Amino acid sequence: MSPEFFLPDKEGHYGEYGGKYVPETLMAALKELEEAYNKYKDDDEFKEELNYYLKDYVGRPTPLYLAERLTNLLGGAKIYLKREDLAHTGAHKINNTMGQILLAKRLGKKRIIAETGAGQHGVATATVAAMFGLECVIYMGEEDIARQAPNVFRMKILGAEVVPVSSGSKTLKDAMNEAIRDWVTNVKTTHYIIGSVAGPHPYPMIVRDFQIIIGKETKEQILAKEKRMPDYIVACVGGGSNSMGIFYPFLNTDVKLIGVEAAGLGLETGKHGASLEKGSKGVLHGSMSYVLQDEFGQIQEAHSISAGLDYPGVGPEHAYMKDKSLVTYVGITDKEAIDAFKLLSKTEGIIPALESAHAIAYLNNLAPGLSKDKIIIVNLSGRGDKDVQTAAKVMGFSL
Amino acid sequence: MNRIDEKFKLLKEKGKTALIAYIMGGYPNLDLSPKIIQSIIDSGADVLEIGIPYSDPLADGPTIQRASEKALAEGVTTPDVFNLVKNLRERNNIPILIMTYYNIIFHYGLDKFTEDAFNNGVDGVIIPDLPPEEADLWLEASKEKLDTVFLLAPTSTEERIEKIASASKGFIYCVSLTGVTGARESLSNSLPDFIASVKSKTDKPVGIGFGISTSKQAKEISELADGVIIGSAIINLIEKSKTEEEQIKNVSEFIRNVRREM
């Protein structure tokens, strides 16, 4: 096994990235969380409980589906979809929220908070909080509330309080600032469920570990179906949790890993969410990574049609994997994502989340040029029901 | 001995507590900011903390967030704040600390920030999102020229109190409550125990901040600490005042009142 599998170091660093750049008030809580996680991650009772809920409540394992019509249409490599859209609540986010709520229970926390962009993480958090009977507050930018109305309603139905955030760009970044401020204030009673492989240590590690199940299942499933490893794995990258989850078990193999960032209106327009391709080193939300920033270190607003990718930072381990060339990162524009959203819906009868549509869109660049004996797996991280309003608007439909 | 150490030594000899005033640099705009700061100095503040605005101030409550947004909207940059300090330094010997978030310093360049801050008359820095665990590179770059004040919180363990008290230079910034910056009605009951625990581990001056909004609270705090830090209350006053004259007058009166009570 290569050193990558032992990261982060004990201070939470992935090379020069990661760490804990947070107010002192939170340092004790981060340590408490880290100790609890280290204690329970190998605890049989914890693992059994988590596996039970992942199987009977979340519906794991999710299928690995051969997209035959899409494969034929693109005329090249064989395309498989890892169907995280079929997990309960419609995205991979619940793998992490289920794990974290079981930790929160063991920490004796009575109140759960989370930030959300697209609303998928908010829904996944509200869901597990409802199931375990814990108070739940979700921070969401005003702009995201407007474009993800169905998910806002779902969170409310599930009993969560959705707090609109009106500072800054009114999107995911600002929701996360506000959630951190809440946590600084209520740290003794509250567990903060971060939804991506971002934030201060130990979050990037914990979220990664709870999402690795995607990659582990994928490996078993492809070996069962094809008796061999895939050639490519493609996944979208916002904060980077679904990609980290599916990539991780394939690191340091011959499998080529491709992370797709939001190129928004175009990588050269300045209106995108491509922190790894266009950002530079900096600190945001408690960790050192790549961020979109101006010449004085002010964090820039990201842009993407997909709320889940509309984030000016990225998880620190992705920054490390980029520098070490373990993963290739590419960009897909809003327009290409919308085209892929339509394409997958029509050819396979699967409406993808706009986030996942970025990964699907990259197939146009990749699949046709590969021979038919090659295999590509795309992580279909979420379903697109939440995005129908946004897509309808772009496509000129009024609902 | 630098200006910060000298000031605390002098006040201690007089049996007095330092009034440490925080203000956002370039707030409410670059013309008025030096006038307001000069009036704070003239009204009896002993130490100044000047903020460099940041887009994502996650340790700050709504008041300082608004000040930060306003200053950024006015186009205030890191060099602008250095220039502000340089102009103040021409006729003031008051200790000046820069308070800002780590990304501002990191992106400017650790060595360059140190040089420019020092050359313009800055004595120290307070970085609320930089705990000692992540501060090695910064301390290496800055130690000869700038004091770095570290923060302690009511949630800090005994072990961390020792570590941070030993790392902190100039003074130790004790956060009075579990929360973000911003004026509060009342102070935490557990504050005396927390401060006693800090004092038992260090002889360095202890400043208390976050939530202090009235001269009465400042007086209470001055019984416990070597310095009382007031920030959001000053910004609230500026927000509420209608004209420039009123802003300066109200801030001066407030600072004088607090100084007198302490």
C-alpha cells in the first residue's frame, strides 16, 4: 500500500493541505470528534449498526448499471453508472449523514446542524435527524433556497428548521460560514454534520471514510460483472465527497480517475466553480486547499448552474491528489451539463442531478474515442428531481 | 521592549487596565476611518486592533461582518490598511495590532506581510482562525518583527491553555464566551473561573474580548483582566450615527466613558 492510504497525518494534513484553521472555541470539539471517530470506526457494534441502516434504510448496495443505450449512442467504451441516485433521499449524501449521526448519538449531542447548497446534504441530514429524533437546523444561502425550492420543502416536512443566509454570495460558502458560527456558539450541545470532504480535520477524513462504501461496492460489482477492473472512473467534484468516495479504493491502481469540476460559463470567463483548475492555495472553512480568490486573498464567488458545485473551495485531499497527479481534473460548462441532463433522461430514462450531469457530460469527450472493450464507470451521485425547475427555466419551459 | 510590552508594563505600574479598541480598517470608508481611529486614540484607548476586511469572517458576528462587507464594498485592501497604520503612526505611539484572517496573510505572503506590517508601524497580529498547531510557518516568518497574539476560549482544555499561553506574545486574548464576536447584554458567569485558570498558568497580560458592550461591563471585566477589548459596540455606534460629526462624537464619548469607568 502506498503512503496515500495513511493520510492524513495526525494533525490532519494531506501534505501541505488540510489542517484545522478554526477559532480556538472549536478546537476542543474537533478533538472530541476525532477521538470518538477513532474509537468507533473499528468498533464492531458501531459498524454493525451503520451497516444495518445503510442496508435496510438507505437501500445499499446501490446498483452498478450498464447503460447500454448510452454506450451504443456514444459508440465507444462500455459505460456503467453507479446508481447513488437510488439511495434513500436521492443522492450519496446520506452515506455520510448516517455515519455522522451515529457518532453524534454516541457523543451525546442533542442538536444537529448542517450547511447545504443543492439541498441534498440538507435533506440527507434532516432525514437522519428525523429518524433519530434530534433537533435539526439547516443553513442555506438565499440564492440556493430560490433555485432548490423542492428540497427546501422536503427539509421542512422532515422537521428541520431551514435558516436562510443572506451574507456574501448567498450560496453554499456563506451557509457554511453561518453553520460554523452556530457551531462556535452551541458547540457543547450541537454536532455539525459537514456534507463534503471539506472543513477542518477530522471532517475531510470522516466524510471520506463514510463515502468509501461507494468505491468498495463499485469494485466488487465490476469484478463480478466484468471479471476485471474498469479503465476509467468519472465523478463530479464540488467539495468532492462523491468523487472521493468512488475514487479512493482505486487510487494507485491502473484505473484512470477523472474529477469533473463546474466550468460554469467557461473556465476563461471567471464564472465557474473550478477551484482545482483555476484556483490557488488558500484557507477556506478551516482547511488549506485550492480556493478561488482575488489578488488580496478575498474568496471569490463561484458560479455553476448546479448549486452543489457552486463552491469556491474543494476538499484538501483533492488538492493533494491533484498535485500528485493521482486524479485528472477537468471542467464541464453549464451548457454541456444541461445537454447531458437531457441526454441521460432520454437515452436511459434516468434524470440525473445537475451535479452528476457534469460527470455524464464528460463522457462525450471520453467514450467515443475509446475502443469498445474499454470500461468507464460514472458515479451518478444524485437524481435530478430537485433540478427540474432550474432545467425547465434554461430550456424555456414554464412549470 | 516593543510598544505592546511597554504599554502593559506602564499600565501595570499605574494599577490600570488597558482599554483595547477594535475597529475595522477603512470602515466606514477610507476618508473617515483615520479620523474615527484618531478620535478613539485621543479619547483614551491604550491599544488599537485594526481589522483588515475579509470576505468570510467566520469568527465574527453580524456587526463585524457588516463592517467587513462595507469596507470591501469601499474597495479597502491590505495595502490600504497598512497605509492607514503608517499615517496614524506619524503622530501616535499607541501599540497597533492587525486583526485579520489567515488567508489574507497567507495570500499576501508571510514574509512580505511581516515586512510591510512592520515597516508601516504595526506591532502585532491577531489571527482568529490560526491556532498554534497551524502557526509554525507564520511564526517563523514573523517572530523577529511582530508579536502574534493567540486566543483562548472557555472551551480550551487545561493543556491548551498552557500551550497557547506560552505561544502568545504581547498579551493573551481570552474570548469571554462560547460564540462569535458581537455585543451581548450580559457576560458569562463562568468567566472568572476561566480567567483564574489562565492566570494560574502565565504571567503574561490577559485581554478579554467578545460581547463587551457597555462601560459597566468593561468595569466588571477590568477587575479580572489586564486588558478589556471592545469592538462591535464601537461599530454599532458608527452604524447608528447619522453624520460624520456624530459618528466621531459618539465614538469619542463612548471611549471616554469606558475609560473613566475602568
